Amino acid sequence: MAQDLIDMLVDAGFERVSVVEKEESKEFIKDWLPGSGAEDYVVSANVTAYKPAANVVGALTDEDLYEDEEPALKAQLADAFASAAGVDARTAAPVGAALAALVAAVGGVVRALGAHHAEHTDAPGEVNCCADVDCSSEDLPTEVKESC
């Protein structure tokens, strides 16, 4: 099944595709519909794939998302704004710089969210620190109870 997903993503133009199934997820999936065998057909997985930006005119690269001081990005964004707004490049330059800073800030937020998510999805036996968990509750899913 993982190979089918990999093939579909590659066919769609993605590169560096990986699918890592989390076999331990079957333990809590079986509680979704007890006795149904759903855990034999459904599994949680970490899916990673990269869409190359080289073939897209004006597409941002990974580096663009990390560097707000990238002169090429500022110029590219200023040119795009100047063209769309019908103003000269000098007038558009501050807008290009502001947009580059915004792109970098959004990239920083995305990286921080990804890092935070990774801390909670790959550590078995860890209670989610982002929620108040009452470990004595009878309604807790099995995987959360095991981590209490």
C-alpha cells in the first residue's frame, strides 16, 4: 500500500518521497470500530514528499522560505508587484522587501510547527503536552492511557 502512494506522488511530480508506516498505530485504530478489523486496512504513516519548484516560473525555493535577507527574492517580489501594480521598480522595492520578510516569517512559523509536531508524533509513550490530560478519565483512548 505504501508503494502505491509513493508511485502516485512520484507520478504527480513529487521527489524524495518516503512513506513510513507506524505499525504501532494499529493498537489504537482497533478501538475505532472494535471487532471490525479496521486495523488490518488502516495505518498511520509519516509521508514526506517534495515538489520541485524549478519548473514553475516565479516559484519560491526552500532557501527563499529561510532567508528574509535574500536580495534575489526581494527583487523578484518587487518586480512582480511592480508589474501587477503598474509602478516602477524603485517604488516597488519596499514592497518587495516587506514581502520577502513575510515569506521568511511564514517559513519560520511552518518550520516551528513542523518541529513541534515531530516532538509529539515520534515519541511513543509521551503524553501530548499541548492538552490537559486527565489520566484517570475512562474516556481516554488506549494510546493516551498507555502514555500516562
